Amino acid sequence: MANPGPGNSITLRLEAPANFTATSELAAAAARTGAVVTGLDVVESHHSGMVVDLTCNTTGTDHADDVKTSLDALDGVVVRKVSDRTFLMHLGGKLEVVSREPIRNRDDLSRAYTPGVARVCMAIAENPADARALTVKRNTIAVVTDGSAVLGLGNIGPAAALPVMEGKAALFKQFADVDAWPVCLDTQDTEEIISIVKAIAPVYGGVNLEDIAAPRCFEIEARLRDELDIPVFHDDQHGTAIVTLAALTNALRVVDKKIEDVRIVVSGVGAAGNAIVQLLQAQGARNIIACGSTGAIHTGETYADPHRQELAKTTNPDGFSGSLAEAVVGSDVFIGVSAPDILTGDDIAAMADNAIVFAMANPVPEVDPVVASRTAAVVATGRSDFPNQINNVLAFPGVFRGLLDAGVSDIAAPMLVAAAQAIADRVEPDELNASYIIPSVFDPLVSVEVAEAIVKAAESHKE
């Protein structure tokens, strides 16, 4: 299913003969391997030859090797170097610290540091709440992980998780002007993580928990919410739930169904699945079947995991006890946050008329989106190379912008619902169709309107 994409883009520096057909021959050779050529630049040109940079999207390392071999085989062509553009972007990291106030002379130094800074320190000592106005706490959050559940890569540890956390911080800044910093912890002990985050909390106005494995993530989030006076948000849970609800709101509009009437099957009962179920229920969903790897969660089974116990009590009102494939038969909505290729086109065809399929496992969805689209009315994935990408970046920057602006520590369900509604409403009625149920991640108004919705909901919650 893998398609060439910008995440596997390479640039090859080539020596080629000096003739009019050389560049077209280079492009053709790369294309024959299935690569998508995105750039062709002549770097040097001499009477005897030229140097060319050819940039193309591939499917991965093996494909990149195929491209190199194909070009090397051309008469008179030498591949000098192959550069992975993703690795080049990450050289030296993606973040830097930039001072908001220039220090140009002794007067500036006296105010920014000693002796003037002592007066600000004493003001905060006398009134700790002033730290929010007089320090980076006002606009800074910690992106905290233990590296135990990174993307679809699993437990790869804190150092390997750092590029993801850097990327998350960059998105916070880009989309909502929130300053964020990666905090990758070299421990996977629940109590130690809670203790460390509490100890560093004075610097930050909020905490974004990221890529922490279930079920530990549930306790860590719950404890930190209880024990800190700043907002704590687990994006893998609540960010995913917000964008899923937003997309489902619009998908139901497309097929003219109501959330309280549809039968919804959720595949995956980890952090994301649990949060999705809870938020859909908060919005009025009544008939949800949550499925784990062994089938539907139901009251006839005994579960050691307290979260599965709760799902058994609050979902599956008809007591269905079959497999995932059996659960989707006649269902209106499938939402997958689980594993690749666990459903077939026949399974999707067995769903109700005008079915909605959200296959969000990454990078390989639960069902081939092209196959699913043959019978389902609306199909969405977590990928950028298909329509309807359900991406958390639509939610978390605006959510934290709103939380920081509102100055609240508690995150209530109505705030999450309000954020989802704001995202859904960015798609105008005359724009809405089966291939456009969710706004672009680059829509500059998404984070603005999500933040406004959070502030408004927070004010209502205070009342």
C-alpha cells in the first residue's frame, strides 16, 4: 500500500554528460523505479559534462537504493551522493531558543539580569501567581514523554522519541504561537514520571503528555490533573478524540444521519479508543461497540483492566460478543485506532448503507482506503496522501492556546466537545462533501477558532 511520499524524499547529486537529453533521461530513469520526481536542478554546466541535483519521493530505503542503481546504470552518469531530505531537516534538531528581549548594552543587562532581575524574583516570591505574567510560564508548555509508545514504532525510549517531541513543539509554535519544549524522561515508572513532572511544573503553563503507553498513561494523566494547578492534556487520548468527533460530525451531515441513532464500532481500546468512546458519548452517541484484539468488549466477559471494565459497563447495550468483522456487519460507523489490515473490502460492504469508515492506524490503515471507498459513503484516514486526513494538529495547538489564554487548570468534557465543533464548523456547508469533511491542517483559522471555543467553554465551566 505504501506510496512514494515526502517523508522518504531524497536528493541525488549526479554527474551527467552535457547534452540536451541528459536531464530528461535522468528523470525517466528515476520514474521507471516508481519514484515521483519533484525537482531537477542543474548545479554546474561545463563543456564536457554537468552536475545535476535530482530530487524525488520514494517509499523508503530500499526504493531509494533502487533509484540510485537505476541512475548509476545510465551511460556516463555517476551518482556522487544521496541525501535523505528528512534527515537533513533534523540535523542539529528542529528547535532553538531565541530571546524576546535584545541585550544590547549595560542598561539592558541590568534589567534582564542582575541587579534588576532580583526585584522581579522577590515580587514572585511574595505573590507566586505573578510567575504567570512575569516569566515564560505565561506561554510555555512541556511536551512530556517516556518514549514507551512512539507513533507506530512502540517502546523506543526517550532519546529516540525526541525528534517527535521536537516536531510537536514546532507545530505548537507554528499553528498557535505556543512555546513548547520537549521533556523526554529516562524512566517508565509511573510514580517517578508523576514526581518529575510535578517537580518541573513551576516553569510551565501546561503539560502535554505524549506517546506514553496504556494503561500507565491513564493514571499519570489523572494524577497530574489532580495534583497540579496547570492544565494537563494527553494528546494521544483527547486530541485524537477531538478530531475524530469533528470529522464524524461532518461525515454524519454528509450521509444525513444523527449520532444518537447510529451504531458505531471502535477498534482499539487503548488511550485513543477509550477517549474517543467517552467523547462520542458526551456528544450523544448511544450505541457503541468497542473491540479489542479478541473481539467486542461486553458484560459477559471478566476483564482485569479497569478501563475495559468501564467500557463493558458503558458501551455495547445489546451485549454483542462476536469478532470485529462480525461487529461491523450492519454498523453505520467504523472507527479504527488499532492495527493494520484487520478488515477487508467485504467487511466494509457488509456495513449499513451510507457507511462511514475512519481507518486511522498509521502508516497502514485497518482497511485499504481505496477498497473501502468502493462501498462506504465516507472514508477517512490518518494519512496525508488520502482525502480526509484526521490529524491531531487540528486540535492540540488551539486547545492549548485556549487553555493558556483562559488561565484554567481543569479540562472539562464540554471544552473538548466545543473544540471538535469549532473544527467541524471550519468546513462551510457549501464545501462539505464525502471527500472534504475536515479542514486542512494549514487553515490558519482552525487554531484561532478552537482557542476561542476553549475560552468560551472554560468561562461557562467556571460559572
